[in-house]
Amino acid sequence: MTKYRCTVCNYIYDEAKETTKFTNLPKEWVCPICGASTAVFVILAEQETKKAEKVETTVSDVLIAQIAAWGVKYVFGIPGTSTLGVVDAIRKTNGKVQYIQVRHEETAAFMASAYGKLTGHISAVLGISGPGATNLVTGLYDAQLDHSPVLALTGMVARKEIGKGSIQEIDQQAFFEPLSVYNKTLMTEDQTTSLATLAIKHALLDQGVAHIGIPNDVQKIPYQAEIMSFEGRMPNMAYGQEDWVIEKAAKIIDQAERPLILAGFGARGQGTKLVKLAEKIGAPITSTFRGKNIVDASEPLYMGCHGGLGSTASAKLMEKADLLIAVGSSFSDLTRVPQKRTIQIEINPLMVARRYPVEVALLGNSAVLIPKLTAKVTQKNNSSYLTEATKLKQTWLNQLEKEAEPTMKPIRPPYIIKVLNEKIADDAVISLDVGENGWWFGRNFQMKKTQKFIMSGTLATMGFGLPGALTAALVYPKRQIVCLTGDGGLTMVLGDFLTALKYNLPVKVFVINNKQLGMIMQEQKVEGYKGWQTELHDYNFADFAEHSGGLGIKVSEPNQLEAAVENALKSDKPTIVDIDTDPKRFLT
């Protein structure tokens, strides 16, 4: 029998104890405790039916067994001298913990960050001392800044060599301190289970990177210990606010004439509940970029994203709103939320009133608080306000349709996005890179709430797209996995297309190839600089895919695009579709 955990509230489902049986877990399911509509259950530990035979084990074996018992299923990395003990311990789990070998440690860290964003649970990266550790940093900072739980394990030189300037030695304790919520060195065998569980606990509850450095000699020490159970050591996160605070927020909402709901990434999985609240109070809904798929784009009350790449409908409604109801939003500078009277629902106390003071802060899980707030507010009929919103949305959609010119050459990015929007599956998982490709996706792609997408949010680092897609293919093997990237971002991690081939991960990579660092070119223009050093050497990424053993499709003519997208999505191979587009699209 197996135990599973809801990644929203930590509810434990134990097949051995529950009278109600559910099949095919882990899967998306409504949690009976917190009510999360897309709670993802992850395997904690399979309960043994017989005692395992006694074998000599090491610190590495105990460490891996402990993190496996707390639900770590994947370790991403590249093996090396200072991690051989840990790598061998993973090998001995016979696939219970899967080691995914990558071509660059940055990819490993991006993949772990993506895993946290997709599931809410934790995976691990493993890097050697020195360069392996330093190569992890960009991906780990992405996780830390986007509040994605990651366990980082790094090898170290032997304890007696620490501080002597050994080969591949750096001060890893100091190096990881600024990017971690937990940062320790495993110096004795007796620390093994306690540091492993504390690291995972901090990563999950503090929503960030937990790091453990493991000296090479410590990894090999013979050691046996009882593995700590997850159950009983983590709090249930399905908490809310006292009724009087919710009633105070409801009264303010009742008085508002033009309320507007802002859905951030922290409201993921709560789209149905947000729509019920919006319908009751007569309010349109907008979202941050990362909250783009929380409410279906076809929902009449949804007005699109807000911010620099948001819709004109959202911008105009935000300008005239007399109350903002913000749910799970970090108030990023790119979202450009002006100062308004605000009701804020937020689980992280540090995000409350991050930019401006708020009228009422409802601290807790949005899965719990949204229904409670909905029950307290008064039913309204804001027909004229909602009619205005509907007209603004239609005007915006008409503009997007007009931009998607299907005959112009080079192929226009809005047309590329339109075709992808029509062809990609309703339950696809989309991994988005940073650059001009992300700008067009955020602005023009009409997401369905049954689709998932991930991106590098706060760090906004190029190169995230392909690693994110690789992780998505591991987590959702039966779904269509799409990566949307640019020629600049893909080149940074192109070697790890070979990882897709090695593990038969049929990701579909669509490259908006404009032979430029397109966003930088535009920024130079806006700031009055002469365009310089943004041109990229033209390269055929489809050829790379074909020569590597995948499927490569080159698209240069607009009338080729639809068939190319269809063929790519039908393929069972890792695929790159290289689409020539206009490097001067912003300037014309």
C-alpha cells in the first residue's frame, strides 16, 4: 500500500487506512481537506509488506532512503568525483528514486525548479564540489525567487581537506547562503536523517531552495538509521482567517461599484472558485502573467493579463476600478498594479502590502478563503459595469485577430501564436522561455484552465524553456508537452535536447527564430541606443534535431506553418520546429 500527499495542504491519503478508495493516484483531484480543485498528490513512501534484508548501508544510502520517504522521486545532475557515494545510493534504489543525467548542471537546476512549479512538491539536484555547485546557481536562483521548493545536494572535498585549497574546493557554505532558505553541511553520520528532513521541511514551508553539502568521506561512512516518516512532521496548510476579518473584507466589497479581481500564481487551481466570487459580486477578473491559466480565457468575466504585455481591457478596467481583490499576487513590477483600495488574499505574510497598504489582508490558503469570502459577500447585479467589460474584451480580441496576418513573410509572431493556440491540446503543458517569444505568448495566447504553463518569473532567465519541458514530460507522460522558445534562449541549453532523446521525452520545441536578441534590440531602440550586438548567427535548429535522432522541421513560408505544427504534435519523438520570423517585427 502507498501513501500520498496533497501538495496544497499536506493532507495524507493512506491506502492502508482509508475506507474510501481512489485509483490511479497520484493524479489531479479535489482534496477533501482544503478543497483545492487541482490538488496534485505525490507518492510519499510505499509501505513495505516484509522486512528488508539487512545489508551494509552508508550515509549516502540512508540519505537517499530518507528523502525518498518524504516524496523525492527525481534527482537531476551529472555524476562526478565528489558525489560518487550519493550517485551509487540512488542506483541501489532500483528506480524508486530516478536519476536524470543532464548535459549541464544549469539544466538540472532548471528542471528541479520546474518540478516545484508544476507539482508544488520537491525534487533534488546533485552537483559536484566547485564547478558543479557553481553551475547550479542560475536555476536555483530561479527556484528561490519564484518560491519553488528544491533540495540541492552538493558533494564536497573530504573533511580533512576543507580549507586547504584542494582541487574543486570552494566555500560552499558561504556560496549557497544567499540563495537558500536552509543551508547546512553534513559533517557526521548522526546528522543524516535530521538534516535531510529539515531541508525538505524548510523547502516546502519556506518555498525555496534547501542545500546540504556532503563531504566526500562522509558519503561512504557505514551507517544505519531508522527512516523518519513524513506523516506527523508537517503542518496542514488548509488554514484561513477568523470570521470577523472575512466579514470586514466582505463589507468593503459590498460597497464597491467597480471591483476587479486580480489572480496571481498563488491562486493556481482556484479558477472555479474565483469565477463564483466574481459572478456573485459582479466583478471582472484579470491576472498576472504567471496566473494566465487560472481562469479559462473563454470565461466571459476574464479580461486577460495585466501589465506590460497585458490586454487593453485589463488596463482600462484597472485604471477605473474602485477596489482590487488580489489573490496570490506578488505585485511584480512587470504586473504594474497601481495603488488602489485593496483586499488581499495571501498565504505568505511577507507578500501582504508588498507595494502599497491594503484595506484588509486575509492571511491563509486561497482554497479555503475564497469560498468563505464568497459566502459573506452580497449578491450584486453590476450589469452596466459587466457590459462595459465585455465590450472592452471583445475590442481586445478583435485587435489580436487583426494582428495575426496569415500571409505576410517573414511569418509574423502573432500568426505563430494563433496557430499554436488552435492546434495545442486542451490539456497541454507549456514551458515558456524568456525573450520575445514570451512577450508574444503572454500577450496573444488564449489559455485554457485545463492547460498548464511554467516560466522563469522573477529571475526572468533565458534558457528555462527546454528544461521546463523536460520536467513536464516526466511529470505528465500522457500529456502533450510544448516548449516555446527563441533562438537565443534555446542555444543556451541546446545540448540538453540530447537529454530528451536519452530518456525518450517527446517534447515539442517551437523556436521563434528571428536571428536576434529581439527584446534587447527593442530596448536599445526605446532607450535611444544604436542597435548593436543583438544579431545572432543564423542556425538551423531543425537540422540539429534531425542529426541527433529527433524530428526537425524548418518553416520559412506562412503556408507551411499549420501542417508543420500538426506534424510536430503528432510525433512521438523529441521535436524541434524552427520557425523563421521577422527580426524587426517590433520596429514595423
